[in-house]
Amino acid sequence: MDFHLSFPIPPLPQPVQYDHNILMAGSCFAEEIGGLMAENRFKVLLNPHGILFNPVSIVKTLHTYLDAKVYTPHDLFQQNGAWHSYDHHSRFSGVNQQEVLQNINNSQTAATKQLLEADWLIITLGSAFGYTLKENGRLVSNCHKVPQQQFNKKLFSAEEIITAIDNVMHRLFFANRKVKIMFTVSPVRYVRDGVVENNLSKAILLQAVHHLVNKFDRLYYFPAYELVIDDLRDYRFYKQDMVHPNEQAVQYVWEKFATACLHPQAQELLKAVQEIGRARRHRPFIENSEQHRQFLAGYAQKVRGLMEQHPYLDLQEELQYFSQG
């Protein structure tokens, strides 16, 4: 007897390899999957602007990377004693203006380089709602707790989203002729917009993405949203806020992603990297024992072997850890 609705996910025709350069951008769910990719030593740059929710803001950041934009003090504003950028997540905010700018521009430089060399751009769309400043109509990526009355809330249409993504794709494909784009829609429920409004927002995102994927050969869709909403379909797979998928759900989506989107060779290498990770997290019963020193030496040799076989695999942290014995 089946207690959940499972569905097949066709494998990517050109799957992700370990030596691919990957740029990921989008909602907090991108942080979950991107974090697992980074943890397992894929060559991923995750959210150079920080967490972004609506597709038009994501597109705006991609244009800044293609323009190699340098942010200046004019791009910042001060609120509650700290400097912020309306284009960036609050993790870039700080009390020292020059440090804020330096961190932003260092991230910009890395993002421009990664995007121009990327084999994959993975975009996770969270919401079709955006916010614009009343004073000038400027779209913001983060409101930074500025009083709500200073913003207008806007629901982007599918046509607006398609046009925005279509425009940046043409620029990107001209600058990087090998890059492929994978879209996902976040299964996070943005109930602060309202339950009905959240469902409308997700429907618009899905309509826009599928229109684009059906139009271009280099665009793909991974059904993270459907895996949580339709496959797992149970509040026990959400955190206590009933909004964010919990660790078990994220792991389920990650396993489906690995099977459908990673090259078989990358899947085998992933298993070896995960074994190294588990060994690193192992806590010995007696830390300075001969048995533990042999354990460390054995895994140090395994790490060296993996790095020799796969020169693009960065396991320097693991090698340093296992070499301490």
C-alpha cells in the first residue's frame, strides 16, 4: 500500500559534473540545497547577493554581475545605526560603511567571474511578490525593517517575469555560450502574504518557468516544489513554523536531486566525499590513542588519493584535519 504520491523525475540530458562551475541564486531553499552542494565540495558559489525571493530581483542581480557593477556609497542607506543595500540581504549590512562596500564588491567580483565561467546557473524562485519604494518606484530585494508604509507591494505577472528572465538570458548566453540554467520553485510557504496569495504567487512562478523551459533547449526544471507539496505532502516534513521544510524533507529533495541531476560518475564521487565527511565528524573514544592516529592516517591517504584522481576536487580542509595525527 502506498502512503504518498511519488512521481518519476527524468534525468537531465546533460547532468551536473563535479568539475562544473555552478552559480546558485534565489530563496532560502536555495541555501539548503546549495549548502549541501558546497558541503559535498561541488564548485558552487551560493547567493552572492544573499537570499533573494522574487524573480525580478534575481534578474536584477544577474545584470549587475554581467555589468561588473561596482557599488559605491551612493548605493547604501543608513537605518537603525547600520548601512544597508536595497539590492542585498542583511548579511551584508554593518555599522562600517567601507566594510559593507568591500564585502559587497568582493562578492560582486567573485559572482561576475563565476557567472562568466559557469556551466550551470541554478535559480530558485520563492515568490512573485516584490516591494518598490514609494518615493521613486525602485524595486528592492530586501526591506531591511524600513517602515512598511514606505513601500508598495507588487504581484508580478507571469508575463513580466518571463520578459525579465528572457532579457537577461540573451545577455548571459552571449557572454557565456556553455551555461545551462536550471529553475526550481521553493516549497517554502510564504504565509505572511496570505495562504491564498501564496498559492497564487507559486502558480505564477510555475507558469513563467514552464513557459521558458518549453521555449529554450538550455533551460531545465527540477521539481523541488512538487516533491515537498505533492510527494511528501505532510506537515511532519515542515519545521515548527509550518512554513519551512525540515531537515528530513530537505534531505529527501537532495537525494532526488542527486539521482536526477548528477552524472553517474558524480554520484559515485559524491558517495566517497560523503564518507570522508562522516569520518571527519567522527568523535574518537580516546583521542590520542594509536587506533585514532591510524584512523586519521588512513583517511588522510584516502583524501590524497581522491585529490590525485580528481584534481578539481578541493579537499584541503579535510586533508588538514586528517593530517593532524
